Amino acid sequence: MSDLLAGRADMAAGLAVRGADALGASTRATLVSHDVPARLAAADPALWGPAAESAALDRLGWLHAHRRSRDLLPQLAELAAELGDLDHVVLAGAHDDTLAAEVLAECLGRPLTVLDTADPGPVRAALADRPARTLLVLAARRGLDRTTDAHLRVYRRAWADEGPDAARHVVVVTEPGSDLAARADELGAMVIPAEPGVAGPWAALTASGLVAAALAGAPVAEVLDEAEALTGALDRDRDNPALALGAALGAAPGAGRDTIALVPDGTGLGGLGRWAGALLARATGGRLLPVVAESPDSPGATGPGLLTVGLGGALGAGVGPGVAADVAVNGPLGAHLLTWAYAAATAAVTLRTDPFAAPPDPVDDDAAPESGPPSSVEGAIEVYAPSGAPADLTGALRWLLDGLGEREHLVVTAYLDRLADASVAGLRPLLARAAGRPVTFGWGPRRPEHTDPHGRHLQITGAVTDDLEVPGRPYTFAQLQAAQAAGDRRALAGRERPVLRLHLTERAAGAAQLLETAGRTRT
């Protein structure tokens, strides 16, 4: 355990933040002198400057969403009882719309199938699991993207083949008056209103985060209770763990620690780091780089230039053994969700970023995949090296890592099946060890960092041997996925970011070969 954790802890509602004042004490004092704790708790939209004020007026609903969300509980209980025979809950939507619900279900130990990919593998697997007993939750603030539209289409065909009424199998979470709400009316599906203006990771305690998890059996009422218990601390100058965390995060770049390593401490809530990382990336506009580490001893979990934050539950257990954390955050899930949102907004005050700025436009999924030949073919991997890079696999990887500057990091995005091809995630620690620089990993199209000006990119695609058509559309799932990956590469090229693409012609063999090569690569 870091010596920093020996200092004072901020505690409220069963949640404690330890070690934060070692870095953030001065920043905290400045925030207090400007009355930021009370102003934020009161939803003051002027905190982030004039340019952000109009947007903040509509986007601060997350502060008290846990109270309004209580009105959902009777409806969700009634719906769960009515649809009790539909015991396979599938959540479909873009990553921003599904992440909070996915993490809630994971942290609370409830089964929830999440479809946020066009890869045919997970779609086929979901369809094979009791389609007649499936409840499909569609989550989108406005309308369906092409991928989620494709998910709805294949399920409607499956239900038509087996006979059930499609409307009974669909629940929609969307903003009132949206295109998706109109489509739900056409289907005859139930619509649960999303919190207007509250989007992405900010929406964890709204219908967007709660509905699918609740229908999967998660005790969301307890989560709301845990958030409510923290509310009374948010306007305080002391014993305010959210303020302490936000001050430390806001102070980190000034101390040369703009990478935030989010590390599970072994006391539960292991999936929380993915949501917290997405929140920090959104709130700070790239000023903080969140890296979700697999374990306390993973490469890139600790080291120079990093602020290591241990996350977990079970306050009495403290941090897990061997966690060399600078800051530790322990407590119940609902308190975590409200604490991290408040802390991200507070850090944005210090960093002078707009935490509610609209995310970049979606990647063009109409882009045609490149037709040129690979630079080289080695075993089960085709190498598509950019101009000026070596053509061979080892040389191209070394070129990508050697080119990382002092302020740059590597973004690895895999357009694959995150279950069947899960081993590919092992690239992150291997490349972090080889590069000595921050490395992030995500499953395409999960790309919160793809617009970051300091990133170099490794994109991994894979051959599809069992494709799936999209009913009523002139393309298949594999073609849609290939177009998404091509659109991502084109967007990055337009920002002059280097991209190395590796294509696995046989996924299992290619993944094993790539991991072995990465393990031997050194800068």
C-alpha cells in the first residue's frame, strides 16, 4: 500500500476516499474558497465558464437523478412480474448507452447480455439463447444506429419464426419525442423515458442505466438508497469524499500525472473502472487519460506520470493486498456512482474543460474497406502498415511503440468478439510493458479516446467464417463491422494519427501469434 494512503480519509455514506489530500489539498482549498462544493451540489451551470453554461443548464440532471428514478421502481417491478417468463434480458445500443447498465449488472452479479457490436459471433450467440424467452431492451437517446437497428431486425425475424408477438419482447429507453420513441409506437413496444439531456456515463442513475439491470434482477433500489445517503455530504467542505477525489483528479496534470490508472483492489465492483474511465475521458476532454488496469500488478497500473486509483467495495476490508494505490476509493456501488460523477465534474472545474460537451460525431459506417493488399502476411496475420513503417509484424509493432512521444499513448481497438476472442485483451499489459507508456484497450466500436490528439493506434480486425445477414438491409453484420472499422481508420487518418491495422485471417491462431509477438517486442 502506498504511504499516501496513511493520511486523512474523507468518509460519508459508507464510502471513503483515502490518499487524495496528498496531491489535491491545495486544489481542494481553492475549490472551497470559490464555494464550488455548494455550487455544484446546487447545480450551478456557471461553474465551467460562459461557453459551457447553456449546455450545463440541461445536463446537470444526474445530480438528483437517483431521486427521480425512484418513480421508475413500481413500473419496473410490475413489468418484471408481467414479463417473468422472459428471463433472458438482452441490452442493445451504442456503448455510451449501454455501459452503465452493463457495469451495474456486472457489479451486482446479475446476468445481462449486452450487444453493442456488429461482430456476428456475439449476435449469433445471443440469438441462440432462448429467443422465445428473450426481452430486448433498446437504449438510445434519439434514434437507433445501424448496428442496433440490425440487432432489432434479427430478433424480430427470430420471433416471427417462433410465433410470439414482437411488441411484448421489446422495451425501449429513449428521450421523449425521439425518433426511437416514434418507432417504438409503430412496434407497439413499451417506452420508458430517459432523463432528457443526461447522456453516456453521466446517465448511470437514470433510466438509461437502471432499466436493463433492474429487469435482469439487479437490486437497483438499494443502489438508489446508497446514492441518496451520500447526497448530504456533497455541499460540505470536509468529510466530502467526492470533493476530495475531484480535487486530486484535477490536480494530477499539474503534478505531471495526467494518466489515471484505475485498478480493482480485490474487494468487489471489479467492472466499475470501465465506467469511471469513460466518465473521466468525457468530462475532461482528454486532459486526463484513464487506463483501466486488469490487476494491481499489471504493467501500466503504477509508475511515473500515473495517478493510481484503487477501486472497490467492502469499506471495512480496506484496499486489497498489494495495491500500491495513490488514492483509494471504497464503498457501496450507488455511492461510487454519484461520487465519481461529482468528482469528474469537479475536476473539470479545475482543468477548465466542458464536462458536458457533445461527444464527437459517430464514425462513418458507410466507409468502404480498403481493397489494397497487405504489407505482409505472417502466419495468421495480415499486416497493413502505414506509409513509412516496416512491413513485417515485429517491425511494424516496434515502429508503433518506438514512435510514442513523451506525451503520447497507444490506443488498441479490437473489432472482434469480446467473448470468443477475449484473449486479445491481453495485448494491453504486454504492450504497456514493451512501450513504457500508457496503453488503453477497447472492443470496437468502443473508442472514447479515438479523437485524442496524443494517441497512436493499433486496430485489430478478424476474418468472419459464419456471417449473419441483416434482414431488410443490403449488407451483413460482418460487412457492417468492416465498414465501421474502415470509418474509424479514415477518421484517424483525417486527424493525422498513425494507425497500424492487423487482420487475423484465423482468429484463434492469429490472436495467439499476436500475443506471442507482442511479448517479445521491446522498444
